[in-house]
Amino acid sequence: MNSLPLEQQVTTAHCGHILTNAAVWSPDSEWIVYDTRSDPAGDHFDGERIEMVNVESREVRRLYESRNGAHCAVATFSPMAGQVVFILGPENPTPDWRYGPCHRQGILVDVANPGLAVNLDARDLTPPFTPGALRGGSHLHLFSEDGQWVSFTYEDHVLSAFRTETEEQHVNLRNVGVSVPHGPVQVKKAHPRSHDGEYFSVLVTRSTANPRRGSNEISKACEEAWVGTNGYTTANGRRQHRALAFQGHVATERGETISEVFIVDLPDDLTICGDGPLAGTERLRPFPPRGVEQRRLTFTAERKHPGLQGPRHWLRSSPDGSQIAFLMKDDARRVQLWTVSPNGGGPVQITDNPWDVGSAFTWSPDGRTIAHVMDGSVASTDAKTGVTTRLTLRANGGNAPRPEACVFSPDGKKIAFVRRIESGAPEFNQVCVVWV
């Protein structure tokens, strides 16, 4: 007799359904937002719709449909307002401006007014560049827990033509940015791909193409997460209200590139210049605002299996901000859940299972458990004891829960994930929910 929690399939359409790795639930825990990319992993950016499904009634509402050859994907909810943010590729793509990391943007849509969409970030591609506008593409947008700020990863079109980095000439590197509601930002339209945006956008990480071996310099910043629902408590007892944890690529003493956990503390005002122009120059990438502080939290180069490893995953913070979770291999080469404090210190191993953690993961709203895939099942792990509980029956191969997303609902009662399901036709990704 099956005593596992109830699992239900909530989408049935003969098309792809892709969940983002976090924030796919409406604030009332009744709707799940997804995109319609066709392949299982969502590697082909060919989705044309952003939709949401009601987990009880199975009603599907179309929030946005792309046009003029553009595609859309990677949708997330605001935790406070009735808004969804997602990626839009270029309309009327051309050989020199087709979809890619430098050529995408964030779009906001009002859930109460489907199809009513506005640009999140502005883009200015001709110097002098406009402060608050980007010069390239933003990706995977996540609201802060108060629904005010939006994080994203970024790549720079202006610098993408250069291949050699010097002090006077930067190259395009992936970085993390933040959009804040200090717009709208209006730009000149000297380039046909420049456009205005509703938010003021800046980069908040620092990178270099040639990090020194053994240093804290990074060549890439990615897979970020907001720390805490209201930041975290620093070692001296002060409240840091906004911070982002992210993966940074460092060079070890042996010259290997590994991923470590970093954090960037953010000031209340991101519109003030730091030690360089917020918008960058023709040869230099945009500089972080004044007061931004970037720190390294993990130092794993001397471990048997150094660096963050496992399936592609985004760092995730406990709701109280005291723990930042990530994946790393143990000495037996198994991918386990680990945490580190935003104040630094040694990483703490959470799971010690005979199977790898097999997916991106999320915390429950009360901070007690972490949802993830393991051994062909959706599972939850107690964050204190490390005990893992299987929530769905084990499935083999293509019918196992997909690794891209395993997302707790805001009420803590449900977990959304994706399976490949055959329904009298070729298999499609379908959104499923397990009640916990």
C-alpha cells in the first residue's frame, strides 16, 4: 500500500512545459507559471508562450505570447504583487542580432491584464551610455522577497567583440546585476536594438578574465540567490538587509577553474557611482555602485573533490538568511547538500545519502526542509538532521522528475516539479505537484 504523499499532474497540453528553478508559485500558492520550450531541458529557446495553471481547477491562463520571431521563457512570480517576469528574445531577429546571452531582456507582465507587458531593463548600445541601462542581455530574473528589487545574470554586447582583456580593455564575462524601481530609464535610440525600461539596472559583481591563481578574483558570476527574506545578521550583529549569494569561478593554485560560494552585500541606494561609471565605457564593463561589497565564503580547493559540483543549480538561502545551500561532492564522490554561513566559516554537510542529489532545490518557507530530486524521486531533506524522505515513487530514465526545478509553494504544502509523460503522443514535459 502506497503511503507516499499525493502526487498529481496539473498540465496536459501536448507541448513542452518548463519550470524555472525557483519562484514559480503565485503568492497565494494557487497558480504555477511556466514556459513552453519544446525540449526536456529547455536548452532550445523556442517557447512562444508564458502560461500559468491553477493547481486545483487545472485552468490554464496565457499571460504572454511572443511575436515577430521572438521567443520567451524562464518565468518567475513576484512574491508580493501580481506580476511575472521572464526573458524575451529579440523580435525580428537578424544574423547579427539573434537570441543569445547578450541579446535578451527582462519583461514584466501584469497577471490581471494578460498580454500587458513592459520592459524591465533598458538597453543603450551607443556611447555615452545611459546610467541605469544595460548594454547587453539579462537572464533569469528573481524578485527579492519584498517584491521590490530584481536580480539577474548579464552578458555585455558592447564588449563581446573583444577577445583580449587588459586594464584598458575588458571582454564580455557573465556577471550578476540588480534592477531597482528608480525608473523609468529612457535612452537615445541611435541603435535599433536600444530601448527604454521601467527599472534602473546595474551590475553588482566584479570579475576579470584572468584571475590570479589562489586569489579571490573571479572570471564568472552566476547562479545567484537573494539571502534571506530580510537579509542576514552579520558577525557584529548588524542587519544586512539585502545581499546576493552567487557562484564565482576562481583559479586554484594549480590553475584549475572551480566554482566557489560568494556573497555581495548591497547598499540601500544602487544609483550612486562607485569607482567607475555605472554604465561602463566602450572598453570597460559597467562598475558596481558605491557601497557594494563582494566576499568569498568557501575555500574548497584542497578538498578531495574541490568546488561546487553536481547538476546545474542555483544557490538558495534559508529564509532567516543564516545558511546558504549548495551542492558539492563528498569524499565518496556523491553529490550532497551543504550549507555555509553568509559570514563565512567552514561548509556544513547536510545530506549523507547513498544517492546523488539530482536537481536544483528550494527551501520550505519555514526553513526546516529542502526539496530536491534524488534516486528518481522528489524528496525532502530535514535541514537540521539531514534525514531525507522520499515523496514520490521511484521512476527510471525519462519518466523520473526532471533536474531543473523542485520548488516549494509559499504555503509550504506543495512542491512543483516536471516529468516527461506520454499521453497518446510523443512525450512532453508536464508540470506535476506533490502535496507534503
